[in-house]
Amino acid sequence: MANPLGSGPRNRGFKSPLPDKRMNSNTERKRIYQVKRLDTYRKGWQNDSAPADIDIFPWPGAASDFRPVTKARIAVCGDSFWVFMETNETELRAEEKGFSRLVYADSCMEFFLMPDPANSAQYINWEFNPSGALCLCIGTNRYDRHDIRLENYREFFQVKTMTHNEGWNLEYCVPFAFLQSCFPSLELKPGHVMRGNFYKCGDKTARPHYGCWSPIDLPKPDFHCPAFFGDLVLN
């Protein structure tokens, strides 16, 4: 999402055929995603993993009426997590290049992950636009954050983006060794529960919007809210 040190974003493209989903504490609950383990990486792995639907738009008054159909998938492949995200957004903005804290202003898909919630309140945010520009930060909230700058991040995370007539896709990996360098006590065993959220946004696109997977109950757009992260459970 949003401004690396905080804030939310927006976007444009098609309208989703689905009605608005607005956070209601009585009807929307924290979501749980089962992270499937595969023996090794293979092309099309995402077809064997259930989607996490980014279908909640908590702040309709703060954005346009655009509701892109967006899904995320994550799986363990060997010694890495692999993340795949797709959206039917077709009117794209991709002004940022390389490492940038302004990726949220472009067409953007994001993953916020708190890998070791029992031992650390820190989480990492990956924010990508269609050209593969990245915002990567770590901290405990929107203000307590600092950049993780990897000059070779495209190769390190094996970033792949693809645009097509029906939208755009994003795929990348997160090596366990990278997470364990940031979270030394992290043990990625079956049953381990991480926390996180998936987002779709784009602050300066033609149709700004704020979409999330796990519901957020706040009065104003804010993706840096770990209290509303869902659970990611390692199978």
C-alpha cells in the first residue's frame, strides 16, 4: 500500500461485478490463509494454491468506485515463500522505477508480512508496480520503519511482472534466509502462524481505491495497521 512510512493508495481499471464490501465488526472477521507446502518451485505453482481475495474496500468515501478483482497466493516452495498476485486493472500507471517509496502512487499490489509475531512486532512490506519498482521497508508501524535496500532486488526476489489485455500479474520469492536474517528467532515449522495482509491500491491512478484481504476497521485509509492482519498458517 501506501506511503512506505504510511498512508494508503488507490487505482483504476474495470469495475468489479461484486457489491461493495465494507468492514463491519459484526460481519467481517480476521481472515486465515493456509500456506501450502510444495516440494519445489514449478511454473504454474499458483494453480495449486487457494486464492486470498482482496475484496474488501473499507473506505468507499475516500476513493473512486473502482473495485478491481484482485487475488493473492502464497506457498512454500523448497526454502522460500513464493507470492503470486493478479488483478484485472488495465489502465495502468507505472511511473516509479527501481527502489522507490512512491510505488503506492502507481498501480500497486502489496504484501505486508509479520513472520514471527510471538517474538517480534516488526513486519516487512513489499509494494510493487507493474514495471517491478519496489518499496521494501521493515518496522512496527507506519512511522517506525526503515528501508531495506537491495541493489539487486529483482534477482534476489526473482521478481516477474506481466501486463496483458485483462490486467497484470506479479510473482516473486522470499527466501527463508532473508527472513531469518531480519528475524533471528524465526522457525518456519508446520503449524507456525505468521500474520499479514494483501493490498491493492494506487494513489495517483485515474480511479483511486484501497482494497485489502483481511478487514480493517479504521475511519481513514491506513494499511499500516498490524492489529488487523490476518493469520497465515504453514501447513
